[in-house]
Amino acid sequence: MRFAFLCRDKPEPSNRKIAIIGAGPAGLSATGYLVCHGHEVHIFDKLPEPGGLMLFGIPEFRIPISRVREGFAELRDIFGVKFHGRTKIVFGNKPDEGDSFVDEFIEFDKLIKDFDAVLIATGTWKSIMPKIEGGDLKGVLPALSLLFKIKCARLGYISWDNITPLKEKTVVIIGAGHTAVDVAIECMSLGASKIYMCYRRTILEAPAGYHEINFLKNRGVIWYELSMPTRIIGENGNVKAIELQQCKLSKPDKNGRRYPIPIENQFVTIDTNYIIYAIGQKLTPPFQQDIDVKLDDWGRIIVDDLHMTSREGIFAAGDIVIGPSKVGRAIQDGLYAAEGINYWLMGEQS
Amino acid sequence: MKKVLFIDYNRCIGCETCQSICEFIHRDKPFIKIFQTSTGLSIPITCHHCENAPCLNICPTKAIYKDEDDAVIINTEKCIGCYMCLAVCPFGIPSFDIRIGAMNKCDMCADRRKRSLAPACSEMCPCVAIFFGEPQALEQTIKAKIAEELA
Ligand SMILES: Cc1cc2nc3c(=O)[nH]c(=O)nc-3n(C[C@H](O)[C@H](O)[C@H](O)COP(=O)(O)OP(=O)(O)OC[C@H]3O[C@@H](n4cnc5c(N)ncnc54)[C@H](O)[C@@H]3O)c2cc1C
Ligand code: SF4
Ligand code: SF4
């Protein structure tokens, strides 16, 4: 990917320095725009390599790893972009658990002092997990954490021994979106013997589309539509089975949407080793305390026409502004934010 | 030298990067667009710059021509907005642009090609689904890629 698609060579330096927090598609496309306008860009990411979810979430069979790597190599080698990996920007709050790759913590306030402008492009990394009986048993996993580990192993950052062993195991996937499909395909390739996919509506409503679900069914995935998890049954702290409530669809409401209605006393129980929830991502603002950057009711960072937050000189872009979206939307948001930064720094000169 | 813009629908994941980039450089009017089919597939639709372009052949004012790279271009000055090109295009591409009062469509990033840059969608597609180049070199690249994947 040529993130610096707007130019070929490094232009005259502008003598402005910009910090980007988060090297996902939004942060990288913003970087590409900014280097084509002569700015010096430093990218900070808690992961060891740039790419965000393109590299650490979305499976390799969708986005080739080499394509993302080539893209960043150009930013580094031709445009002198500096990547500060394994570096987490902290906003006064204590470090989170599980930042396994982080070597260095930098305070947000320090970053602001060292740069002319700062772009927050930290994405949405928390998975939605339901409150359900047995939800804390060992073997209940959010989809992203499984896909993240698999990608870390493929990229060579952790050994395959650290991956949840799937060979000859049974997996129940909850959800029918693209992430659920990704999980099913990865489980297949890692040797799971039985894969179930449960969805509360029917194949016709599946967010991943009829075509993708049918493809999985043809490859042996057992499709359970009109079923909703009611409880997870454990044994010695591990998952043993899941109980599903059978449903039927309501009449279409005025928007044409049909809702699952439980059918009384109709349950099925499936024995399984793992239950993987692929029901979406939650907004996760990178700061827990008030740093004067305003959020909306959903936790998205509010930005103005220039993509500036409520704090002067601090900009934001990507899924942290628009909510969980797509690579293309994040890229475009990054470009508009970079345009805003350039205008704010250079004025009419830009 | 003839250049082609070829989309491999099998590699496309529907991420909308091509459309987003095109929209960014053309200010709110992308020439490449992703359509969601009723079966849930995402298909990018854009001009194929046909070798034997029906739009070019039918245009009553000869507003459509081929440039030095064989890209099919609409001269918006000459266009009278009669929609004949859209009627004959197998992909439904030409689109009336109210801002200029003429038909418009993908010009294979003409401005970029003048600066030796490839079309933006092909440069940014994360999945290498959009190929750009001289026909033979491009076909060679695709075959080599497939060989790599078969191995
Ligand atoms: C499992 C999964 C599959 C998906 N599949 C697709 C798909 O097939 N097609 C598609 O178009 N979209 C897909 N998406 C959505 C897409 O990945 C996102 O919309 C997109 O990556 C968002 O880009 P972003 O730049 O805003 O954030 P991200 O890609 O999330 O990048 C944010 C970066 O910020 C870093 N970061 C966060 N906090 C800090 C901090 N405090 N300090 C330093 N660094 C920090 C993170 O490490 C990360 O690298 C998928 C998402 C998921 C979860
Ligand atoms: S950028 Fe590539 S993968 Fe994404 S929608 Fe366009 S053609 Fe498909
Ligand atoms: S507009 Fe249609 S007919 Fe004309 S060149 Fe493009 S695809 Fe072919």
C-alpha cells in the first residue's frame, strides 16, 4: 500500500513535527499525506510493528502481510518516518494489563510538548462480551483476542505454543459477521474438528451475507440459525457445553427488521471446548481521565471540520472518531484529519 | 503505450479503500464504487477503459477519446449530457455530474499519470486486487502471483 500515494519523492521540509498515536490505516494514511506536505512524522504504537488491525487483526488470507509491510517500508526509507514501536502513550492513567509488547510508556502531556500537532488514531480494540452465566469460564474468548494471537504467531512475535490449541477441538462461534467468518476459517486451518456457528436470526439476515455463510457450510461448518446462548456450562473451570435457546423471527417492524423471539422450552445443548464471541467491538477511548478531549455519548472523540478535538492542536481520526468501521473509512478519515492538520499548521500556505 | 486497470474480484475484500481514496481526491464524487449484492458480496464497479469502447463509438459529439495510455476519457466541454454513453456501457459507468453539467467518469487518474504516479486506487488497495500497467507486464504479474499461491 502506498500510504504516500499523493507524491513520489520527499518534498522540501516544512520544519513542522507531528506525532501520530496509533499506526493503523488511519494513522498511516495521515502519515502519508503529511510527509507529502513536507512534515516530519513520528508514529507511536504499542505494538511492535505498524499496521494496526490490518496486520494484527484481519487474517492474512484477506490482507497480505507483505502489502502492509512494503507500504510502511516506503514511508520509513523514502520519507524518513520514524516508528516508535512497543511504545504506549498513557494519558495519566495506569498502564493496562496485557500490554505484553510494550517496552516504554510516554505521557501524553510530554508528547504534546515535543510536537507541533498530535493525531490520536488508536482504533477500537475491546470486544463486546455478554453478561452470561458461565461467561468467565476458561475457553470463552473474544474473537479479536484469538485472531490477534494467531496474527502475532504468523508475524513471528510469539510462538505457536502460546496460541489456544485448536487441533481436534470443538469450537462454537457466536455471531455471523465478517469477524465470525474470519474466526471460522482460521479455526479450520488450525485443525479444529468441529465448528459451530450460532446466530439469532437466519442466514438471510447474517451480516457477513448469504454467500460467505454458505461457503462455510460447504466446508463443513455447522450452522445454527435462530439460536441464542442462554448459559455456558463448565467443568473444573473449563467450558464443557453451551445451551442455546431456539427462536423464531417476529413479523417485520416498520423498518422491515425482524427480531428473534424465544420459543418457550426449546433449548439445545452443544458440547464444546471453546466459545468464541464475534459480536462486535466496543469504543475504547485511550484515556480514562479527563484530558480535555471531549467524547460523545458512545465514547467517540468529537472533532470539528478540521478534525481537531476540543483541545487546540490535538486531532483525532479513524475508528476512535467514527466507531468500528472498515479499513477504507478509517483511511479516508485519516486523510481528512491530515488535511486539517496541514491547514491548521500552514494556513493559506498549505 | 496502452495501460489497463484490472480488478481481480476474487482478491477484493470490500474494504472500500479504493472508493474512499477516489472520493478524497475527487472531492465527494468517487468514480470507483463498492456495491453490496443481495447475497452479501462486495463488488467494486468502475470503468474498464474498454479496448473497443461502446461509449466512444456511440457518442454523437465525439466527446469521448483515448489518451496516450489508451484511457477512455470524456471531454466534458464537448459533452452535451445526452446519456447515450451510459445507455451502451456494459457496466453502467458514465455518470452525470451536476457540478459541471456533463457526463463524467474514471479517467484512470489522468493528473496522476502525468506525474508518473499510478491510479490512486491501485496504489492503496490493501489486497492487491487492483492492477495497473501495460497489458503484458500486468498479465505476467498476475500469473506469477497465482503460481506463488499454488505452490
Ligand atoms: C477481527 C476484525 C476483522 C476485521 N476485518 C475487516 C475487513 O475484512 N475489512 C475491513 O475493511 N475492515 C475490517 N475490520 C475493521 C478495520 O480493521 C478497522 O475499521 C480499521 O483497522 C480501523 O483503523 P484505525 O486506524 O482507526 O485503528 P486500528 O487499525 O485499530 O489501529 C489503531 C492502532 O493504535 C494503537 N494504539 C491504541 N492505543 C494506543 C496507545 N495508547 N498508545 C500507542 N498505540 C496505541 C494500536 O496498537 C493499533 O495499532 C476488522 C476489524 C476486526 C476487529
Ligand atoms: S481497495 Fe481493493 S480490496 Fe478494498 S474494496 Fe477496493 S478493490 Fe476491494
Ligand atoms: S464508459 Fe463503459 S463503455 Fe465506455 S469505456 Fe468505460 S466501461 Fe467501456
